[in-house]
Amino acid sequence: SKDVVEAFKWGVACGTATTFSDDLATAEFIKETYGKVEVEKR
């Protein structure tokens, strides 16, 4: 995707999910976290 906001959301989801995991985050946990990421455009 060439959508910078979408890429940012995935990056935040990956980092957040890994932070709250004992090891690297699973794809399932990343997808779950992605659904909770909100980006506010200004």
C-alpha cells in the first residue's frame, strides 16, 4: 500500500504488540492491536 497512514498504523501496532509480548508478537496479536490504533489527522 502507498498509504502512509496505513503504514504508520501497522508500525505502531507491531511495536506495541511486541512491547506487550514476552518475545516477538504473533501476527494474531499484531492484527488485534492494529484494530485498536487510531490516527488523528491534523
